Amino acid sequence: MSSPHVGPGPDLVAELRRRGVTDVDDSTLTRALYSSDASLYRVVPQVVARPREADELLAILDVARATGVPLTMRGAGTSIAGNAVGPGIVVDTLKHLNRVLSVDPDTASAVVQPGAVHAVLQRAAAPHGLRFGPDPSTHTRCTIGGMIGNNACGSRALGYGRTVDNVESLRVAFGTGEVVTTGAAGGSDTVAGAALDALTDQHLGHVRTTFGRFGRQVSGYSMEHLLPERGRRLDRFLVGSEGTLGLVLEARVRLVRDEPVRRLVVLGYPSMIEAADAVPALLAAGGGHLIACEGLDSRIVDLVRAKGSAVPDLPRGAGWLFVEVVGEDADALAARVVAEGGALEHRVVTDDAEAAALWRIREDGAGLAARSLRTPAYSGWEDAAVPPEHLGAWLRDFDALLREHDLDGVPYGHFGDGCVHVRIDFPFEAGGADDRGARVFHDFLTACAVKLRDYGGSLSGEHGDGRARSALLPLMYDEESIALFAAAKAICDPDNLLNPGNIVDPAPFDADLRPTRPRLPITPLLRFAHDGGQLGNAVHRCTGVGKCVAPATNGVMCPSYLATRDEKDSTRGRSRVLQEALDGSLVGGLSDPAVGEALDLCLSCKGCASDCPTGVDMATYKAEALHQKYAGRRRPRSHYTLGRLPQWAALTAPLAPLANRMLRLGPVARAAKATAGIDQRRSIPAFAPTTLRKGLAKRERDRRDGAPEGAPDVWIWADSFTDHFLPQSGHAAVRVLEAAGLRVRVIGEDACCGLTWITTGQLDKARSIMGRAVTTLAPYVASGVPVVGLEPSCLATLRSDAVELLDDPRAAEVAAGVLTFAELLTRLDVALPDLSGVEVVAQPHCHQHAVLGWAADEALLRKAGAAVTRVSGCCGLAGNFGMEQGHYEVSVAVAETHLLPAVRSHPDAVVLADGMSCRVQLDDLAGVPTMHLAELLASKLQG
């Protein structure tokens, strides 16, 4: 039977607030956001609470006990087993209860709150030469409380131990209300501790022979830590209990020395099975000194390459082992690993940046594996583990089970620990389970659990049992063990309030699967062939791995979340709401206010399209949602003004000087902003007195002076922004190219890409405008003469949206044929002016980061001798977003995450920004001059 789906309860909200819990929410939007985690399960909560202090967490427990409403701790919501969803109160500690309270280098330990993010702890420990040992692939966003809940391990647990091995003490509130601090001294002096000790003593022989048999035996409760010879460590017994016994209020964790010398040995094998066969010999060769031994399937790497991302050279093979060694004897140890590995080929990677790039591929494994087969692949049977000496045999049997059930999966994971991750193509529809999908899911998991028992394996090797595996525990453990779990639960949480349905008295593992049959008609989504043209398929690309909720990032995704730290402003949160609108029961379609609120602060930056491992493209989904919402209806004012800016700019061009003078008058400017839906704190960009096309055409006529017209060496595409607002970029590009001896001309016809219509969801008009642009540009591209675009957002629109929105084969030719300025200079091998001594702070446009790439620009600048600081993240303006009323504060907050601090810390640098949005934002908020790459190079030309 499925878990109860409790409806909203205003009395519960009032009671929580009366107890001092101020951040409480039972809105449709929030309940939709928290209805799922990174698993296949959907359970709608009654209310979400975000405690600010430990006392508020205790107050939430008191309310749960008084009302009998279940309580589920969420962590970062990255649980793959469904152990972070619940029908009552869901508690999110990530937002407020997230501090690293202290780092003590003398004792090599740290004290953290449960919502402290792993990467934040690492940054706090790093100045002392220390680190927290376990590092899950979600380390940029997973919480220490969540790691304690699941006994998380990660890639380097082989060398540094699991979470349980690195916990020194916990302050915990049991379901009974008892609050204890327990550590190495044990917990026998507490009510729960004494009762658990007595329970263990009654079953000493069984506990000694059944639990703790190998490192990744994570399933169930880890009773071995209550043994007298183990020190009766109540704190470590609670690690891995998935929030079913108590709530972590505070934790003291052990830190380890962060070795400065690291070597990554990459070994190639014919398949993942042969890679698994090599593990025992590698462990023996390492003599207990290997830090990591990870398996990676070639299909995951192929997906990275298909996205256009660079992949460092890998040895020959279809499966690889990544073996990390550290210390002064790292080179000698690496040589032993190579000698004993029996690989087809090998590489010893000594470059830190190259090693980091390879580890990033491994870390993104869960998201990448979900998209690596012909149809989407899912979690469910996710992280089973066997003693490493049995890994090869287990993978052979597992592969046979897949084929027997007509399934496929991509294995990878912690091979040195015998733990295998895999995503499997269960026949679900749009992310949930129809009757056939549920039947195959049930039969396959049951068969795997039965076969795993032959190897003495564990259903879970680090993610916990949750809703996915708890009901399978009787196939792994005998009746006495299951009875022990129930007895421990009765001692610590007798009223079954804490995360019910997990481990003890579990729900069936095929209950609460996400629904599959949409309640709404599904309409085409642009032309996403890889998602079958279906919006429902597209939004289910999000599997909840949560890379978008990292508190810091070196990419772009997700700028509004970085500014607000609200789940609704993350890519994952928006995906959840769209999923609920299309195939759930809580959100009433795309016109529901919850959808509008979730999408409101999406900047349409496209950062997720490149940074999300599963390729979520929220900018596209937002455009489609707006298109459907306003079809045949009146739109917001800004859609008619900012959304059609190129049209108004073209009409204003003949009167540009007069318009500029008028808009400098305060009353006129205020009235214009109010009419256009622009925030009054924003400036209105000045129109160019002479457009780029008009200026360059006149220049060309004057030069010809009656001479016959010849074919140019380069065509400049005058996009609407460069043409009407920043023609100086085009003139600078001409200077640079002519200095190289090239003849340059501007394309005279209008060729707007339609970007502003797309971002405001006016897709029918966008398709028409974009079609005309492709028709105009196609002959120029076909001529073989290079065509260059200067505004990154417009060029990115041609490269991505045009191909997806138009049924015109010429769109792909135009997309491939129009170059960025840096790409053009690189292709033509143009001699560069000397930039030695020039310090550059560069803000790549978000669309350039996501679609075009900035590698050519950076390489060109460095080749010319410039010192380059590349700014991560979004500028915060993002076209019409930052101009619109209601978005100013968030726009500024986004700029403060990366851009403005970088500019302030380099006061003497040239600020490089090719995108108009970035230039307007910097002018408005920092008052600093900005330059296009072409302008920078032109400024250094001799003569």
C-alpha cells in the first residue's frame, strides 16, 4: 500500500509558528517543490519547515509529537532512494541551519550544523591543510546531516573511510523527545542508549556475525557499533539510520590531512566487467594506501563528448578504473598499480587541472548515466555492494539479469569498495511507472536482491534503503535481524513519527512512484527531437541530482538560486513544479500561479543547458510555458515593449538622436519606463545615432567612389543589438580585420534572430522572424565567405533555438556557419596586437557559456599576452529580465555573486563584456567602462 498523502493543514502551520518556527510554508508551490527528491518517488508533504536554529528543530519535533504528524529530514534533497520525502512535515536545514561552527586544527575536527554543505566544510578546513574524508559526487551541495543520515561514502572513502568512520560525536533528539550528546564515551547513560545496549547484549552472537561484515554493508541499522568491543558507539550506530531514529542537531566530525601530492592512474579495460576483475589485484598492490578506485563506463564519457565538452585523453578501452594515490611515494605506488592492473593501456595523470576534469565526469555520473541510453534511465537499483573480491562475478550475474528482463544499464561507481551505481531503462512513461513499468521494476529489483544474497552483498552501499529498498531487507537479512531493527526503532521512535515507511515497517518499493499519465494534453516543445517533441518528457530530464542547488559554482547555473537560496528558484525546483503541472495532482496546469511563481525569477540564461548533467534547458521550458499561458490572451506590458525591442529600435532609428535627448529628461524617462514595465532604477540604453549597417554601408560607398564592387573576405552580421545600440563593436571589428589585410562588409538586409520574442514566449512570431533571418543569412554562409556575429546572445540563438524552432534545413547550416569574433580570428590565424601587461576581467555572456563556449576567446587573449580573470556566473541582467519591474533586487543580488566582486577586486583591469546585457548591468551598477573583444584589440592597434 502507498504512503498517506496528507492535505494542507493551517492549524499545523499556526502551531509551528506559535512555537517560534517562522519559516513555514504549506503553499501549493512549496509542497510541489518538496514532493520529490532525486529518486523515483513522489510523496506530497503537508508542510515544509526551514528551522533557523537547533531550538526550532526541537520545536518542530515537539509539534510532530503533539499532533502525531510524521517528520522527515530532507538534507539537500539529493536522496536517490526516496528517503527525503514524507507525507507530514518535511524539514529543510539547507537554507538556514547550515553553518560550520568551528574548525579545530589541533584535534583535526570540526563542529557543524546538519545543513552545512560538504564543500563549505572543505573550504573551512582547507587553510589548515585538512579535509573531510568522504566526498560523495554531490559534494558541492550535499549536507553533512544528509551524509550522516545515509552513511554516505563517495569516491575517496576507500582511503579516508565512510561518514560513520569520521563522526566523533552527535547531538541528537530521539523520537521520544530525549536530547543527548553522544560520542566515544558511548551512550549507556542515556535512556535510549541503555536500552539499545541491552538489546545488543541479548543478541551478541548474532550481531557479531551478521553486521559489519564488509565496508559497504550500509543497509538496515549498523548494529555492530553497539558491540562492547566497538565501544558501544551510539553516535555511529545512528549514522545510516536515515532519520528514522533521531534528528541530528549538531555533529563533530573528524578531519584528515589533505595530501599535497596526488596522482591519478587511469586504467583501460575491454569492459566494466574486466575492470571489476582487476580490482582485487589493485587493492593488494596498494597495500591499503589507495585513496580511490572508481569505475567509469565509456558510454558516460561518450555523452560528455557528444555535448561538445572536452575530455582529456583516456587509455584504450570501453571501461576505465580511476585509481588515486597520494603522498611522497605516490609515483612509486602509481607504478605498482600500473604493473598489477593488467590494463589494455594506462595513463598516469600528473596535471591537477586534467585530473579535475576527469573527476568531474565521474562526479556527474548519475546525471549523465540517466541520458546515456536510447531511452531515459532511472535510479531504483542504484548502489548495491558486494565484497570487492566478488565484484566481477556479481557484475556478470547482474548483466545477465538485465538481459533476462530486457533492460539495459550503465554501471559505474566505487569499484574498490565493491559498490556499483547504475541507471536502468525501466519502461516508465515520462518519469513514472505505468502498469508494465511497475511490474518490470518490481520483478527486476526482487530478482537482483535474491541474487545479491548469494554474494553476501548489501542492497545499499551508501545511499540508504529508503523507499526503494527497505521492503527488500527481508531478502538480505534473516528474521532475527529484521526483529532487531524493529526493536531499535521502538526504543528510539516508539510512535513511528520519524521518516515512516523507511527501514522498519516499510511501504512497498513500487508504491508512491511518480505518475506517468499526464492530466493535460502535451504540446510540442519547440522541436526537441531527443525528447520526442514533448514538454512532459523534457521536464523529466531533471532527476533531482541537485547540481543547481550548490551554494557556490564555477559555472552559470542557477543564478537566481545563488541569489535567493530558495528551492523554487533552482532548476530542480522549477522542473518539479512543471512536472507536477503536467502529470501530478497538485498544480493545475501551466496557467497555475505556482508555475508563474516558479518561473518568474528564471533569467533564461541557459546556464542549465550546459551545466546540468541531464541537460535541462529551463530557458526553453519557460518560453514554451509562457507561449501556452498567454496564447490568445493579453500579455504583461514588458512582453510588448522589451519583448519586441528590436522592432521598436528599428522604428526609432531615424529619430535616434531626438529620442536620446527626450529620454534624458527625467519626467519623460520615468513615463517611458512606467509604460514599458521597466524598473525606475534602471537606465534606458541610448540608441545609436547611426546604425552599424548604415554607417558601414556609407563608409563602403565612400571608399568605392564608383569603383566596381568586389567580394569581401568577411561578412559582418549586424544583429539588432549591435546595429541599434553598440555599433562601436562592429566598427572595431572592421578595424581589426582590415589591419590584417582583409576586406570587410556588413550584410545590408535586416536579419533579427528573434531572441526577445523567444524569452517572452512569443514563439509563433519568433519562428516567423527567425525564419526570415535564416533565409537572409543562408546565401552568405553558403558563399564560403566567413560570416561573423558580434552579440553572443543573438549568435547563440541562431546556434540553438533556430535549429530547434524551425523546420528549415538551412537553419543548421547557418548555425554552423556564423562565427564568433574569436572563432573567426582563430580560423583566419590573424596576427594579434600585443596585450602584454593588460589585465582583463572577462564576463562571458551566459548564452556564450552555454551554447557558444568561451575557450576560443580565452586562448586568443592569452596568446596575445593578456592576464585574464574569467568571471563565473551570470551578470544578472539577462536581457529583459533585469529591466522588468519586480526583478531589480534579484538582478543586483545575482551580480553580487560573482561579477561585481570581481570588478571591485581588479580596479585597474579592462572589463571585457561582449554581451549588451552585461555591459548595461556594469554601467548601471558599477559605473565602469566595458569593452567588446573587438574594441580591446582595436585599441591596441598601431597607428
